[in-house]
Amino acid sequence: MSNEQTNVKNILMVTAFPTYGAGSGVQVTALANSYLKEGKNVTIITANNKTDFDKIPGVKYHIVPFKSEEENAEVIPGQCDFNYLMFTTHTESTANFWDASLEQIREYEMAFRKAINEEVKESKPDIIHGQHNWISTAIATETGVPVVTTIHGTDLMGFERSKEELKKVRSALKSETDPEKIKHLKEEEEKYNLYIEYANRAAMNSSKIIVISEAQEEKFKSLFPMAASKVELIENGYDTSKFYVDETATKEDVIGSLVSQNTDEDKEIDLDYDKLVTFVGKFADFKGIDVLLDAASKYEGELQEQGIKPLTLIVGSGQLEGDLKAQAKRLGLKNTHFVGRKNTDEVRRIQSLSDLSVIPSRNEPFGLVVIEGMACGHPVIGTNSGGIPGIMNVNREDISDKSKTYVTPARSISAYG
């Protein structure tokens, strides 16, 4: 351990999202556990719309409060009058940066600036670990405390989209004559300029930039060449105390406790199956769940012709849930079931019974579910997308067919122990 690492005692982690429900949240939790084991004092600033969620004993949580979309939801003092903003979607928020108004973004800025300044004063961090190259991280760099930023991928997608949206807005302004529409477009222009400015500031003012895959390293350096010298490649790990082959898991207890949520009326899942295929993730377009459903419509019939009855479980939730369930119904899927979002222990038990995990992502920054699935003892099929080939030890230079998929056997890999 270097002298710099030894001198770091207090760590402030800043994430604009909850510490669960998405890959970045899982990583924040795993890293916080790791920091605690090293004897560090850890504080996490996290956006949320509730105060009752799984927390790590010994970690201080500072919630940036937002308004939940649920009926009769908890009202947190000082909450923003909208849900926490996402790049794509989250299991508990459909709000996003693209639909947010300029006024909401100003409120969002103030909420994070207040939280960060309070914790810098109270927790006296030696270093800030910012999550995503975006607004909250840029604000953290204003404090004078050294900031290390982890790129999670959706932030780079957000930067690219901001540039695209800005072009559209400026093009529309050239021909618009209605004063009200012009006012709205100018506010949108200011909003997207803010996003781009914040991302550039976060990249420029961070002491180090951590990228989680070779694909993300290439992408970051192309978007922020002025910060390329700060980049360090550190692939994600997983929590070995949470993901492993769970010998206690049985079909009757685990699958028998699940219900199919394909329709408004929950139904029990038939345990008379031969092979279990799983997908775990949020319901965002880039996750490619629609592709898995199309595939299931083929392999359900083909395997049953061979005397093999497959069961496909789709674990997760999100804004696209209605569309995906409608697609499953349209395809006539009989043995493919949506079972909702599950906690880590439930996911481990499902994956320990699985014969195969599928990651059909169109654009996957890393693919944490790849290593979690392998840790639970089964092979994984993944697309040639983002960080997936690197995890599977596929030589990227040998890949020419972008539609090709790759299978990796279950194997042991580095992790946050």
C-alpha cells in the first residue's frame, strides 16, 4: 500500500442514484464494504425517495431527498418535488435528465451542492470518490478535496446524447417563431449546455478517472481527450459474500416462492421444467430484453421438440415493463416469466439454480451480471457489446461480426472480498 493510500482515512462517496437497483449502486455498496474492511471511515451521499433501504452498518448515509412516484409514499423533509433523475430508468424512478425542466435541474444542483458541502465540513474527507462523470461529481470538484471519478458508462451515453439534443434544439430555434416555444427551446438549450459543461468540468477537475472496461477507456478518451492522461482501467468486481454457489437453494423453495407477473393477476410458476435461463437487470432499452424475448419464442419450441422444457425468468423492473410484457404476450410465450425486482440474496439463490444466464445488451459498459452469474456457478451468454467481451476473455481484435454472441463457462475471477 502506498503512502497516499495509507494517509487516506475518511472517504466520501457521492452517487446521484440509490445504492441498489442498478450496477453502479451495487458497486458503491461493494466498494464501501471494502473500504470499511481496510479501516476507513465511509460516508455515502446518495439520492433516494425513501429513507428505509438496506444500509451497511458502520457507513454514514446522507440522503439527497426526492419525491417518490408511489402512492402514499414517504415524504422526506426538504425533498425535491420530483423523483431522482436517471440517464435511462430505475426500478423506482421513471424521471430522467432529458424530460427534466431547467428549473428542476437548478433545484437538483442546489440539493447536491448542499449535501456535498455539509459532508465536506462534517466528515472531513481526505478524498471524494465520485460516481459518474456528471453533475454531482463536478460539484464535488468545487470543494478543493481531491476527487477520483468512476465512469459507469451511462454517463458517457448521457454526454453524447446531450450533444445530440443540443444540436436538435439549436436547429429548431432557427425556424421557430412562436415566443412561448422559443422560450422553452432556449431553456432546453441552457439545460443541455449545463450537462456538457458539468461533464467537462468533472473530467478536467478530477485527480483520477477510473474506467471499468477497455471499451469504456476508449470511449472516455475519445470524448474527453484533455483528461486522457488521468485514466486508470480497473474492472469491476463483485462481493464474494453475496454471490456464490448457494447449496441451500432448492427449486421448491426458490422458484416455488416466485409468482409470474406477466399479467395483472399473479400466478404460480410451474416447477416441471428441465433447464432454467435467467436475465437479471433493469428494464432499459440498451439491456436488450426484447431481443431475449424474441429468442425465447424460438428456443421454447425448438427445445420442447427435443423433449426439453425450458423456463426463462426475467428478474427486474423499469419503465419498459409494460411494453415487454405486451411483447411476451404477443409472442405467445408460455414458459417465460417476469418475476419483479429481487434483492441480492434472492438473486443469488435464483442464479444458483440457473443453467444459464443471458446478457443480450445492445450497449453494456461493463456487465456486472456476467461475473455475478459465473460466481453462482453457471455459464453465461453475452453479446459482443462494450465490456462484455473483455470479461469473457474474448480477444476484441478477433471480433469482426458485431451480431455474434459469446459463451463463457463458470469460472473464478477477481472480486471485492
